Amino acid sequence: MLFRTLIASTFLITASATAADFSKDSKAKSWRLYGEEKAKFSGKVVDLLCELAGDCADNCGNGHRNLGIVRAADNKLITVLKNRQSSFNGGTEDLLPYCNKNVDVDGLMIGDDDVVKAKFYQVQLIRVTGEEKWNKTTRWTKRWKAKNPEAKGKGAWFRRDPRVKKQIAATGYFGLGHDFDKKYAAENE
């Protein structure tokens, strides 16, 4: 259900939703991604499942749900799938302290209007509307380390994550079983 909600919400951000120029005064760092556009705007942080399906939880699900922003300028639901970190982290940890609050955000809209008519948002900076100080969206790694003290070490977090390791142990690296992994390894040595 959550996956379908996320996919549905991604397609809510159509070309018409990004027609306005939100790049003015943006300080977002470019990642030089295809279809990337700087975007600075105000809106309200919301729980996507609550917003789309009426399935609401206290405090936006306490970090167990994907969050987004209802943009004030056009009332469009913006799916936030990424924070500013380069280690493939989502934006939920950084949005959660702002659950149901009005915020200003600065980041990148990413996607291709010509192919899928949809974009998602990479939030890089956030603040409560009306405040001066911007906060960098870098909470994810610190929170992950605090939740997973046994996963110390070097390298990418996902190679040490207990949830990822458990899933690989159960279904293999491709999710197709260990026999498939062995066959693949033998065919691609």
C-alpha cells in the first residue's frame, strides 16, 4: 500500500506543477542530474499516506512514513525522496521535526517531464517559515548511526545496515533467492 501511495504521489507532480519558476534566489547545490531544476518554495510538511489516502498517524508516522510538502504557491503535493547527502538517504528524517508545520525549502526538482511527466524533490535546506536560519538536511546519517550502533565500520551505510543484511540473508542479493545469486555469479565471473 505504501509503495502504491508513493508511486501515485510521484505522478501528482506533473509538468503543470513545475511550470512556475521556483529557481529564483535558490542556493541549492547542483548535482548535474538530467532534468534537474533548482527550486525554492514554501509549503506545509505532510505525511504522504495521510494526504493521499486519509490514513493518518500521530507525528507523521514518527519516521516510518514518507513525507512530502504541499507547496503554498499552487497547492501541489511535492514528493520529497532525498536529502542533501550523497549516500542515498531519504528526506523523512529531515522533514519529521517540521511535521504539519509551514516551512521554506531549497533544493532540486529532479525528473524528466518528457518521459514520465513527473519530478521528485531533493531537499537541501529547510527552515520554519518566518525564521532566518536555514538548516542543512543532513540528519539521516546521524540518526541511522544512533539507531544502529552495532553497524560501525567503514564504507557505505547500506552494506552494514542490519535490515539490508537480514533481507539479503533471506532472499539473496537480487531478491530472487540464493540459487539465482550463485547462478549469476557463475555466469558473470
